Amino acid sequence: MIWFDLVYCAGCISPSLKRINVQENAHFECLSDTKVSWIFNGGPIMSYAITFGNLSSNLMVENSKPGHSGQYACIGTMNDGELQYFANAELQVWGNLAIYH
């Protein structure tokens, strides 16, 4: 796991690029001292595991499928709703799901 210093990198996502095989788990961490939300390819994320800690938000894509490949974004907003940052990460899922059945 790569850690960033919030003084220099508020809103960073670690890692910014993740390459995994089908049915593996992908983990992204967004460092923030603001309210955080996650989006996938410009839309809401419905069924992924998201946890919030002190100064971070974690996104877990479990049992990945090729359809999970794409752009994930961590969006930080202030209490008044003002956008503070928008950070991107990319997930690439490799393999054929059919071979796992």
C-alpha cells in the first residue's frame, strides 16, 4: 500500500492504475479530510464495498469481472457542498469469466 501525505496530496487515489485478473479483488484508497463519494465511468457506484476511516475512504471491488474495468473517481466536497477535488484511478480486469465456472 502506498501512503500519501495529505499536506501534499489531498484527494490522491492509491493506486492510480490497478491491473488484476477476473475474480480478484481490487482496492483503491482516497486520502481526504473532506466528505468523499465514489463514481464509476461518470455514474454512481451501486454495490461495491466502501469504507470510511480517519482521513481516508476505501473502495473494494470484489470478485471483479471485465465489466468492472474503467475509470473510478474519488470526489471530495466541503460541508457546504463545494467541490474540493476530483481524482481518477483506472481498473483493468483481465481474463475470461467463463473459464472460472
